[in-house]
Amino acid sequence: MATVNASAGAPLAPATRTSFWRTFWTNAVIAPRTTLGFMRIDFVLGTIFIIPLMQMVFFVFVVQVSGGGASAIAFTALGNAVSTVTYSSIFSVCQTTDSEKQQGTMEHLLVSPANRLALYFGRGLLPILISLATVSVGILYAVLLFGVQIPVATVPSLAVSVTLTAFAMVGFGLLLGGVALYLRTSIILGNIFLFIGLLLSGVNFPASQLPTVLQWIGYGFPLTWGLSAIRASVAGDSLGAVALLWGAVVVAAVVSFGLAIGLWEYFERRALATGSIARF
Amino acid sequence: MATADVPAISRSRATRASLRLAVLMFMADPQWLIPSMIAPVIFGVVAFELFRGAGPYFLTYAILGAGMMSMWGQTLYGSGWAIGQDREFGTLEPTVQSPTPYVYVVLGRVLWNVVSGLMGGGIVYLVVLASAGSPPAVPDPVGFVILFLFVMLTLASVGILFSAAWVYTRYSGFIQNVGEFAFYVGTGCMFPIVLLPFWTNPIGLFFPPTWALDALRYLSIPGYVGFSWGFWPDILGAVVTTLVYVAIAGTIFKRVELHVLAKGNLSDY
């Protein structure tokens, strides 16, 4: 961690931390538009409005060609509406580490006295909002274009499920971003988790169709639990049943955020010790 | 500066060197495994699960679709990067100034994109085959292979045109990421585009792979219902659109070289 007077041989004193909220605000609003680079209006609008539609159209027509009925189409449409959250929550967030390395700002960040908790939560704010918008628009497409029925009474429960899923997914993105601190590039990591959810999280077909080992791997992803909660909400399951799934999503979110901060601290120490980890 | 009297040996040597460098960079930078290998395998397995039990030719559908997506993905991302890498590394102007026309350098990279996309298609084939336990039913294997190679050729023409077009835009990343599924849908990678609303069909016909893939399905899936005009018009459409793409790309590349001399700002990123 940054200290003062170290080179002069004076006793080490903790550096003055900038305020929590200033760091939070800088990372939430300014950094995405500058160094992190994911807050571009074309990318944001494309992520919210185009990607969900195209991904849903693609898989819905695949289901249609394979002879799937209305229920299979609705299942796939809803699954893909939710899974598009990975673009904003995982890919954008995971790539922030790459952006810092590529632009040479990682070293400065690592030696700065910025509050790490504020930094992490700040970076997650916009992706959470974009994720909420992406899933909401996706679900709207599912209802308007693909015949997914959502009773009005289930909307509050659905809103909670969507919000929790967005938080959990951004936490997972931050976790991958922490791992990416050690890697040369995070693009592979982000992409793998971008696509693997389509297979393991019950997006296009029930996860129960998969071999047991793959099912267990799928349970390790927040998307699996988030999607289950959203499906349960839409199906009008009892509050008790949905609450259990919400609990699982919350656990996934807390574990992701906790591991992300832990990883960041660990690799930060290694970076300061070796002086090479922040290179691109 | 490229000149008209550049010997052919120089051009072929530039293409070979470019191809070799593309292979080495592919191995050094594993991110290219994503569009060419990882994503298509996942799409292939998902398609296999969705198509399971949907008739005797479902396996062909799944393999063709995922293989096609592999090649499309590699073309889309690889061709975007074919010039982007020169721009980012600062080698665009020196390369364009070399005696060999730039298009021959890009050709080497596009060739590798096609080959790596084909490798991805092969991996998809093996993975889906392992999932299914038996090979797909293909009525005319020889014709299938020949037409499959032709599909690759049509994709290469798209790659060259995209490479040329990306010179003039900073939005290649945006188009690649946001448009990925749009290309898969619009060219009928996994299903015939006649299933889409009619007004979308002419858009798909702008792309040579749409024609070629429709022909390939006519050949390999008995009872397939694609474009009403059938197999041979599909082939003709694919050949014509491919030639048009190559001609446009060649024109753009010539213009790029002139642009470099006139403005000197090509490498601005």
C-alpha cells in the first residue's frame, strides 16, 4: 500500500485516503467515459437494444427450425433475454483491467491511496444500470415478439429477480476482472463466460438435459441462479420458492464481490512486490 | 508505393510472409481461439441439443450451422483486425509504402482467417460427432466438400471487403460485437433466411455466403426448403456476389494507397 516518506527512511505512515464517495463517483461516472472506455453511447445503445433482439431472434428461429412449439420458443426467448446481461455485466467489467493495463494507468492506480471498496463498487454502478436496462428490454422483446406471458401480478417479484441478477452478474464480472489482473489479457476469460452461460445456465434448454458434471459447473455461475429466479417469478411460483432462489442469487453476488476484492488485494500485493504484473 | 510493375514473385512472397506472420500471431495471442474455436463449439453443442430428434438430418444442420458460425466469426473479427493491427502497431504506413500492393499483405491474413475458421468447423464437427455418437448423413460427400470449400471462398471475399472497409472507420469493433448475431441471422447460418420476414431477405442476399450456404443445404439436406429458385441459381448468385465483393475490395485498396500519399494520416488511430 502507498506510504509516505519511505525513501527518506522515516517511519512509515499510512497515506491519506481520498474520500470514499469521491473515489466512488470518479470510478462510477468519469472512468467509464475516459480510461475504461465502455461508456460510449453507441456501445451502450447497441448492448441494450440490438444485441438482445438479435440473439433472441437467432435462437428462437433455431428452436422453430428444430420443431419446437410455443412453450419451447418462450423458454428460449426468456432465457436469451436474460443471458444478454453478460455483455454489460461480465464483458465490460472484466475488460476494465485490460483497459487500465493497455493505457498504462494500472501502475498509477495500484500505488494510489484510493479506497478499493469505493473503486470496485463505483466501477460496478454503471454496468449494473446497463444490465438492468438490457434485461428489461430483452424481457420486453420476449413479451412483444415471442409470446412470453408475464402476468401483471408477477411483475414486482420479477423486478426483484432482475435487480438481484444484475448485481450478482456485475459482481461476477468484477471477480473475473480481478483474475484478469494476473493475466495478460482478460478478453478470453470474458468471452468464455460470455458464451458458456448459453450452454450451462439453462438459457436455451433446461440444464437438467446436461450431464451431471456440467450441471454442477453451471450451478457455480450467478446467471444460472438468476435465470432460475426470473423463470420462477414469471411462472408465478410462491414467494417462498422464489425467495430461496433470491437467496442463492444474493449468495452468488456476495461471494463474487468478496472474492473480487480479495483477489484484487492479493494481486495488488504481488504487483507491488514484483513490479511486473501490471504490464499488458 | 505500389506500382504496376511489381513482379509476381514479390506479391506471392508478401502473401506468404503475411500468412506466416498471421499464424505466429494467432499462436502467440490466444484471444483468437474465441471466435474461431470456443464460441462455435459452444454454439454447436447448443444447436445439437436444440436440434436433437428433429429428423435424420438434424446433425448436418447443427454441424453446418456451427461450422459456418466459426468461419463467419473468424472472418468478422479477423478481417477487422487485419488492418487494425497495423494501425495500432504503427506499421500501416510502412507496409503500404512497401513495393507490394497492400491487398496482397491483407490476403495472407484473410487466408489464415479462413483456414482457422475451417479448423474451428472441424473441431465443431468432432465435438458434435462425439455428442451424437454417429456421423451425419450426407447424400453427396464429394459435392459437399467441394461446395464447403466454395463457401469458404465466399467468406474470404467478405473478409477482404470488410478489411478494406474497416480502414475508413473506427467502428469496426462496434460492428463486430453488436452485429455478430445480426450477421449469423441475416446470412442464415443456422436456419434458412426464408423463415425471416420477407423484407429482410434482400439484405441477406447482399452477402455471398447466404447464397453459397443455401446451395450447400440444398445439396446436403434432402427436402430442404430454402430460396424458391433452387440450387444452381444459388451457385450463380454466390459466384456473382463474390466477384463483386473482390472487385469492390480491390478498388477500395487502390484508393487507400492513393489516400496515404495524398493525406498521410492513415495511421491515425
